[in-house]
Amino acid sequence: MAEYTGFSGNPAEQEGHYLALKFEATEGATTTVEIIGGDHGPVELDSDMNIVCRIKNDHQKIKVVTSLDGASITKVYDLSTLELLPPTNG
């Protein structure tokens, strides 16, 4: 995708592959999402629990941590089977 300004005001991050995700968690929990091998650290989700991730390659992983009352659950999602298609013109 080219010129996706909804992801970032940084022009270098306005092209590439994007993955939109929605999570669910127990009310009162906090959830963070991090692209392992990405350009940014963990991002805490707000109440809509939606995130758009910029994916650079299929070697990256998505790490999700949900915490509530001192306990946390961590899940890591492998992207190695994700097929990143080359950009198309037009």
C-alpha cells in the first residue's frame, strides 16, 4: 500500500504492508502489542482494542501481553507463513 497516512505522519512509514488486528480482554485489563523486529516498542491498546501494525518482513513476530491484577498472559504470533505481496501499480 502506498501513502497510507492513517498509520503515521512519518512519510517513511506510509508505505508497506499493514495488518489490522482486534483483541478482546477482560474489563479492566491492559493489553500491549509489540512487533518483534519492528521499529517501535510496545503499544498499549485503548478501549477499542484495535491496532494496525506495519509489517516489514515475515521474520517478525507479534507479541501481545494482557495484564490484570498483577497477573499477565503473553502470546507471540509467528508471521513466517504470512505472504507479503509486492506492491501493484495503479
